[in-house]
Amino acid sequence: MALIELRHVTKIFGRAPREGLARVRAGVGKEQLLAETGMVLGLHDVNLAIEPGEIFVVMGLSGSGKSTLIRHLNRLIDPTDGEVLVDGEDILTFSARALEAFRRRRMSMVFQRFGLMPHRTVLANVAYGLEVRGEARRARERTARDWVERVGLAGYEDSYPHQLSGGMQQRVGLARALATGADILLMDEAFSALDPLIRSQMQDQLIALQAELNRTVVFITHDLDEALRIGTRIAILKDGVVVQVGTPAEILLAPADDYVAAFVRDVNRARALTVEAVMKPPVCRLTDETLDRALAEMRRHGAAEAVVMAADGYRGVVTAAKVEAALQAKGAPRRLAELAVAAPTFTPDTPIERLVPAALQAGVPLPVVDEAGNVKGLVTPEAVGKMLAEREAETAPAGIETKPRDAA
Ligand SMILES: Nc1ncnc2c1ncn2[C@@H]1O[C@H](COP(=O)(O)OP(=O)(O)OP(=O)(O)O)[C@@H](O)[C@H]1O
Ligand SMILES: [Mg+2]
């Protein structure tokens, strides 16, 4: 079961939302609704299922409805129509008291402008959520100290927010959100106010913490590079409508429409995509044997290359062409292990960028090996070249800016 689910969520801002809803159902779009009634279509029939442990990114241009969407998850906003479910329960049916408990225990929010309390120390800021919950001073300070340390701020416990840089303040914000133990983190443009370098450090830290803690993160950004970097999946919003949901590779390689295509056009694919997106499964694995037997085996599989394995794991890669050549040549190695090229291996999550030099050098496809030493696939230089060359040929439709607020 999905952890969070939005079903047919529509939000209309303005004087008569129900009347607006009727118009929207009759086919009126955001622009027309505004022109005719002055009401704003914030979200339109949004359906999403967010799985536990995901970093689920919502992205879109300014005004597309990102903040409106995330605010539905803790009921800072109630929908005009539709349901919001957490663990299968409709949070719109919660009593005031149940809602308060839900907000304290299940969700915590990290804000763009940090939202720290200026007259409280770092430690007291981080401990705040636990204090509200009535935890004893000692216990909450122990927990808070631990989180301050984990986000890399040990030694700053007694500092005040104004004594810290922006990046440090946002670490405090993150520690505060994590300290409550809430399993759902809502982050609305949480890193947007940070310098690029600090920002990428915070992204790394979030990814690392996430891998360790397995909380669920709903992360809003208007920056595609950030979305691709941290997202397990990405939802793209346009005028309150979800136009695509997919993994970073799906968004990059198969944009659903021109709007998404315009976003992804300038992305550095070699950096954004991982080896997983270009590898093919290894169809032929061989142990050390004679070249005749190896070649026969490769032909039987219709494989142009094979991974050579030894008792202790991966040994190297051979191509059928090389084996054939060796069989013809006098004085060439007679055993497969001697012929195999011990090409460097890569894990599936390696950015393609890091594999390119080796792919050009090795002269054989490169093996993709997981942490347990299992060969998961092979990457050919041709596959890398093809993926990097595939670009949307057409130009963007007029009026779509891909980075609306970066200059702001
Ligand atoms: N309280 C409100 N009253 C009226 N209209 C609103 C309200 N909140 C949001 N809107 C409108 O709803 C739409 C979506 O706004 P929202 O703040 O969700 O966009 P966003 O994607 O978060 O944009 P940004 O990237 O600028 O933060 C916009 O057209 C906005 O004007
Ligand atoms: Mg917003």
C-alpha cells in the first residue's frame, strides 16, 4: 500500500470554490477560470501514490501548484474535492485532536527560509518538536544533541541561528525535522536559498540520511538538476495538473510532452543518468576454459561478448571477435582467463560521466557489478554514445522557460 495517496484532488482558490469546481469539471482550464471568475485553479484532478522510503520530488514552474500540493499532505490546505490518504486513512476525516497528533508524530516540514527561532540556541531549536510533545528536558536534549552531531554541527549546540551561515541554518532545520522521529519529511524548496556548493552538499547529506533512516521525503523544487539528483521518482506539475510521474531516467529519456521535454532539453545526461540506464544484461558468463569451448558457448548464446568469472568472482571481459582472432593467431593465449581484459567495474548507481573515459579506453564492454560482487550488466561504448547523442531535435514551444526563478 502506498504511504501517501492523493485521489482526484482539486483545489480552487477564490470566493466560490464549488461553483469553480463545476466549471472545471465542465472543461474550463486555469486561465479561463481566472479570466471569467477571478478564481484560481491550484490543483486539478491530481492522483499520486507515494511509496514508503521514497524521495518523491514535485517539480514545475512557479505557480504550477507545488506548494499547494505539499500543503495538502499535512492539511495546511483542504482540497475542494478529492481525498488525501496516509496509510490508507483519509486525513480529511481527522478530528482537530487527531490532526494535531498526526502533524506532530508523522510529518515534519523543512522550509526554504529555515524557519528557526532566533532567540533559541541550535540545541533548543532542534529539541523544539520534542518539547512541544512534552518530552522531559534531559531526554529531548540527548536526542537533539545526537541529531545536531549527525548533520555535522557538533560544537554549535549553544550558538544562535544568526551566528550561523545559511547552509548551517538549514542543517539545523533538517536536524529539527529529523529529531521528532516523524517518518514523513515535507521539504518545500528547502535548499533553494543556498549557494550551489552548499546546496549540493545538502543534497548529498539528504541522500545519505535517507539511505540510512529510510524515511519518506516529499521534496519540492523548481530545479530539474536537483530533482534528478535526489529523486527516487519525480512528478511534474503544470498549471495544477500532473503531466508526468517517473524515475529520473524515465523523465529524461521519455518526456511525456513538450512541457517536460523543454525542461529536460538542456540537462547534462552524462551527469544525470546512471550506468543502470544504459547497461544490458550479460547474456553469457564463462569460467576459464579453452578458447574453442568459449567461442562455441558465446555463439550458442548469440553473444558478442562474455563476462569471465573465476572462483573468487569477476575476472574480466572478452569479445567473440578477440577469441576468434586468438584462435587464428600463432602464439596467442590458449586459455580464456589469459585473454580476458580485466576491465574496471562500475556499480549500477555510477553516473555515466564517470564511466566514459574507461568506456573509451577499455576496448571491451564494461561490466556493472553490484556491491555483493554480482555482475548485473555490461555497458558498451556504443550504448553510451547513443544515449548521449539522443537529443530532442525540435525546439521548445514558445513561452516555456526552464529555469524561471534561478535569477531571483
Ligand atoms: N491562498 C491562495 N489564494 C489564492 N490563490 C492561491 C493561493 N495559494 C496559491 N494560489 C495560487 O495557486 C497557484 C499555485 O500556487 P503555488 O504556490 O502552489 O505554486 P508553486 O508551484 O509553489 O510556485 P512557486 O514555485 O512560485 O513557489 C498559483 O496560481 C497561485 O497564485
Ligand atoms: Mg511554492
